[in-house]
Amino acid sequence: MPLGLLALAAGGFGIGLTEFVIMGLLPEVAGDFGVSESVAGWLISGYALSVAVGAIVLTAGVTRLNRKHVLLGLMVLFIAGNLLCALAPGYPVMMLGRIVAALCHGAFFGIGSVVAADMVAPTKRAGAIAMMFAGLTTANVLGVPLGTLLGQQLGWRSTFWAITVIGVVALVGLAALVPGNISAGARAAGGGLRGELTAFRHPQVWFSLVVTVLGYGGMFGAFTYIAYTLTRVSGFATTSVPWLLIIFGVGLFVGNLVGGKAADRSLSGTLTIVLLALTAVLVVFALTAQSQAMTVISLILMGAFGFATVPALQMRIMRYADQAPTLASGANIAAFNVGNALGAWLGGVTIAAGLGYTSPIWAGSALTLGGLGVLLAAIRYAGRRRSQEVPDRRPAESVV
């Protein structure tokens, strides 16, 4: 395994920690700045919107630059954003720090996916992408609980100081371990932004973006309101929720690695099976949420199948945008965040409609089923295309 993948994973760990740890620290942040928790909540939603913007705009602006240099610059941006948060004298500066840190998020994972894939043999690319995203899943399993505990014991600013240090470590790792001959982003005819935009002429790129929005959005929609499901439907004590989320995080970690290896063997087969299994898990979860034992099992499986889609979805769009993958890869990271927002919004609508705290899970299963339907349509469409559209001259959408 190339050591550069570990540096990418370290960067992913820091970015994942920045995104999610704020959820456990909102009461402390709101109290310190004298704002309501709903206003403090914009530190989460503002971050997500900035990720989507940065994934496209920032990536588009660096298509001609050396990818290693871009990754180093993005990590500097990440460090600066978290340093602003740690030093913020008030809410506006805190929000600015969150926005600055978020802008690097989508571009880092989008460009990092391309770099990770280029470090290994073609048959191991999805696994390499999964290795980078392992940093993100580890942040959920270990980083968020420990970061929350640190913030509660030593003040929320201590968490952002720790994240800043992690960013410095990742920066050093990227500088030392990522190969220096990583090519510039543009490989398509015409080069630069114009060359990268040619990838969006391929219908399968758009199919992939829609599958990402629906397939991943379904899992995140169910997860957004999971604390209410656990306490008000399953009957768990509030103090049990962090431990249950760690269990969910373990599922994420395992699913990411297994999904990456499976996608290297059969990309479309993996996505088809995983989306079908995720839909089934969400349905079973919604039906059996009153049972604590079944809830624990469902949490593990929801995390595993939900994140098993990530390396495969990222690899799918890169396969069809092979001659100009950088911007398309960033666009797919934006699609993940659009899916997050869509799932969370739809889940909120169902709760507001009085459908109960399992309704976001039902809504999530419907979104995932929609993603599966789009994937099957994409496979059928690809089957009617000539095999030479795929770089390796093999049908990209063989299910077996």
C-alpha cells in the first residue's frame, strides 16, 4: 500500500472531524457566543453548503495545477479555517472559519480520489479510494466521541486547536509521502476547465450524480434524526446515544473498506447489491425500531451498507470521466452533500407531517430505492452503447 494513501487518510480524518464534531459541541458554542442553538446550527448547515460550493468552484479553478500542490494548498486552507474557529472572538468569525474550512472539503476528497486512484494499479483503484475515505469513517468512530469529550472537559476551543494540529500533521504527511510527479488535473483534449467540462457530455456522469444524491441521501436522511428514533421509539436512554453512534460508526468503517474491495471486482454488481440491501435494511429498521436488539443490528447494517456505496459511487463517475476526472470527482462530492441536505429535509417534512420518528427511515428507504432504480436504468442504457466508450474496452456496466 502506498504510504501516500495514509497521508490522504489523515487529511480525511481531520476534515471528517471538523464536519461532525460540532454537533456534539453546539450547546457549549451557543452558550459561549450568546446565540440560540438554532442559530448555532447554521455552523453545520453553512458548512455543508460551503462544501458543495467548494467541491465545484474551487476544483474548477485548479484544474491546470499540479495535484499534489493543490492538496497541500487545500490543507493550508483547512488549517487556517480551524485556527479561525479556535480563536474566534464571536459568532461571525466562527462562521467564517467554518466556511473557510468547508471550502477545502469537497475539493480535497474530489482531487484526493483521483490522486489515490493514480497511486495504484487499475484493479485496485476503488480500494485506494476507500482507504482515503477510511480517514472520514475513523473520524466518526473515534474522532467525534473523543473530540466531543475533549471539548466538554477543556472547552470547545480545545477541540478546534486539536483539529488544527491534526491538519498540520496531515500537511507534513502529504508533503513527504504523496509523489511529487502527480500530473496536473487536465488530461482531456483542450486542457484546463474546458477539458474538464467535457466529462459532463457523457450521460453516465449525470446518471452517477443522481444515483449519489438518492442512494447516499437515503441513508443520511434516516441518520439525521436517529437520536429521536433511538430515544423516543426504541426506548434507549439519552446517555446511550453516543455509544450507539459508535456502533453505527464501526459499520461505516467496515462497509467502506469492504465496499471498496468489492467494487474493484465488480463495480455495478457491488452498487446494485449494496443499494438493494440498504433499502431492505432501512425497511426492516423502520418496522422493528421498537426492538432495541433489532435497532442495534439495523444501525450496524445501515452504516455498513450506507458507506459501502461511497468508494463505488466515486469510482463510477471517475470511470466515465476518465479523460477529465478532477471536476467530475469534485461534483460527485457535492452530490453527496446535496443528498445529505435532501435526505435531512425530507425526513424533517415527514416528522412535521406527524408521521412519527420512524418516518425519516421510511423516507430514506424510498430515496435509496429511487437511487437503485436510476442505477438499473443507467446499466440498461450503457448496455446499448458501444463497448469502446469504456477506456478499458470492457463493458463498464457488467453486473457480474
